[in-house]
Amino acid sequence: MGLRINHNVAAINAHRNMVRNDANLNKTLEHLSSGLKINRGSDSPAALVISEQLRSQVAGLKQAVMNSEAGVALVQTAEASLNETSSLLTSLRQLAIHAANEGVNDHVMAEADQSELVNALDSIDRISRTCEFGTKKLLDGSHGINGLTGGDDLTFLKATTRTKSSPQSGFAVEVFQEATQAQIAGTIALTQDMIDAGETIHLMQGSRSLVFETTMGDSLAKVQNKLNTAIENSNMNLDVFFDAMGKLNVVHKDYGSEHTFSVISSTSGVLSERADIPIWIQNGLDVQGTIGGEVCEGKGQMLIGSEGTNVEGLAIRYTGVADPMHPEVGRVVLDSNALTFQIGGNHNQVTKVLLPNTRSDKLARDINNESGYKSLRDIDLTVFQGAQDALLLIDKAINEVTTIRADLGAVQKNALESNITSLSIAKENLINAESVIRDTDMASEMSEFTKYQIMTQAATAMLAQANQTPNNVLSLLQ
């Protein structure tokens, strides 16, 4: 090996190794001091990408868990208010049973029961109006389903939490049979002689009964007015009129097959076919049709979506006349204002909750009853039949509120609480995966640190030795 002074290759090599060892030593120091083996992209580009994705997923899952917990709190708030509504409805049922005990109660007691009922209904309305989570109203209907109908004879009535949202163009409504009223027309005219002789007309509807006798000298118009007044005073949902031929017609005011009545006339053909023999009138028809292609249940003029279909619980009213050649009568568009909870860490991982209006005039609607009550708010306990019919409406209202509570309970248990458990486990696994990729193995890194520390010291010593080699040339030159 020759001796040279211009290029000390051994020193250059020793210096290079010393610089490399020093850089590795500094890197291990950085890993040990930070606890991370990826501090910058150059440490491991692929691992950095994976670990950052895992880190963002963990952050998303943490927030999703908090979202779900907030959702549970909201659902519990609504359910607690509905529980109080259920308690009030139970009290109303007890009150109606007390009011129906006509054999004991007098008018004063009936008025007291009615006053208590009104106060309870006001409390139900107050709960519906004031139930809030933060500043968000929960039970005022602002988070239910709103419906809009297109068609002169269509009216949206209600939708439930199980009703699906409609397409943008809405659900097509087809009607094949319109609803009709139970009615009867006499086969002979009511003559003045019959009126003067005291024609007797007996009407029966449910538990109500009316016996009417004509008065000598009354005209057909006066007979009609007197008979309608007597019907109204008897709380019967019937209407009477004379046609152009002087024949008596009796029509039920409500539509559908459920609404029936019976008639008796003292002269054959005035109403009943045979004198003093009752005839049962049950020729009213329910509407028949489909919503969104789904066959629906007809109830009077109402079309109600069948269970298990996309339109389950949807109710609309049709008041027109069906045309079999052109069955489509309009469309109904449903707009869902459901509460939406982001319960996952990724796009569109949501669950929705519908909260209908629980005001008293929105509960127990369109229940067939002899008193003609349209909702819970219409109940009158001061009359015996009103108290009896009140039980029908209150039971329906209890069922409606209980169904809402059950739906909320299902969301809380199956969608939110189970989601919290699932997300917590997923978050734990992702944190572990990120730790494996990103965190420093302190024992392994300490071994590396010791190795590079020794190698750096050795390289430094060898560089010093290499730098002494050119001095040998001076010995040759002396």
C-alpha cells in the first residue's frame, strides 16, 4: 500500500461512517425521547399514511360515541315526557270510567269530571309544547312527517314513525271505489193524510233511539225540520230530507261500512218495507284504492297504508267520485323532518328518529264512535254515551303514545347504546393498530441506541487513527 498525503482515503471512510452512525444515533434519540418511531414522513412514508388514516378514524369514532351518548340523552328526555303523558292518559281512563257510572253520578259530578279532563288535556298539550332538549322542541310535531297532497279531493291526515319517505314526485294515489254513506229512501211519498194521521218514525243508531210522530197540519218542510232537530237532540249522526217526489230519505252523516242504523215506519214503504218491522241499513261502502302501488285498507273515506309496506301508517282522505277508467286521483308527498344522528365515523353512518305531535287534538284521531269525536280533545264526559266513547279514544291514545315510546326505546337500545359499545371496541382496536405502527418499541430502540453509540465512538477513534497515517510520510522525508 502506498503512502499519500493529498487524499487520506482511510480518514474519509472513517468520517463517513462516523457521520452515518451519528445520524442514526440522533434518530434513535428522537424515537426514544418522543416515544414515536414515525415523527416525519421520511421515517416511513407508507406507515405514516396508514397511521394518519387510523388516527383520523379514531378521532371520528370518539366523536361518534359522544354523538350517540347525546342521542341517548335526547331520546331519554322525550321518553320521560311521554311517560308523563301516558300517566295522564291512564288518569283520564279512570276518569272516563267514573263518569260512565251514570247510575250514581249527578250533573255536578259529571261537570267536575269534565273539568278535570280538560285540565289533564291541557297538561298533555303543555308537555307537547314545552318538551325540549336544549332549545330543540321534541314533541310539537316539528320532527315528524309532513304530508302534501296534489289532487282536489285528497287530504293528508297523518303518518307514523314507520312510514317511509316518498320519492320526490310523491306516491301515486289510485281510487277504484269511493266511500259512500249508509242511506235509505222510502218507496212511497209521505202524504198529508199520513202526516195528519200521526205517522210514526223510529230511528236507531248504536245505543241511541228516537221515536218521532208527525203532527196534524205540518208540511213536509216542517216535518223535516222537526225530525232533524229531534235527531240532533238525540246525538245521532243522521240526516233526513224529502226528495222532489215527497219520499223520505235518511242518510248517515259518516261514510263507510262501519256506520249503520235501523229504521221503522208505521206505514209500509214510508221507510221500512213492512209497517212496524225494523230494517237494518248497512249499505255504506269504504273507499278502495292504493298508495304508491300498495293496496291499502279502506275505512270510510280514509285510505290507510297496510302494515309491512312502504306506506304503513299513512292515512289520507278521498272525498271525490272514483273513475274506474282513470283511477289515479293525485299524489301525496311525504317530507320527513326526522332527527338525524351521526352515529358513525364515516359518510352517511346515521340513524333517524321521528317524533310526532302528541298534542291532545292529534291523538286518537278518526276513531269510529257514536259521539262523533274526532280526537281526544273533543271528549265530553257530561253525557253517558260520551263517557263510553271516551274509553275508545283514550285506549287508542294510550296505544299511540306507547308505540312512540316503544319506537324510542328500540332506537335507544338497538341503534344508540349498542352502537356505543360497538364503536368503543372498534376505537380500542384502531388505537392498538396505530400504536403498533407508530409507537416506539423502547427495548428494541434502546438496543439500537447502544449499538450506534458504540459505533459512533469507534468511528471517532478510527478517524483519529486515520488522520495520523500521513505523519508516517514525514518520517520518510527526514
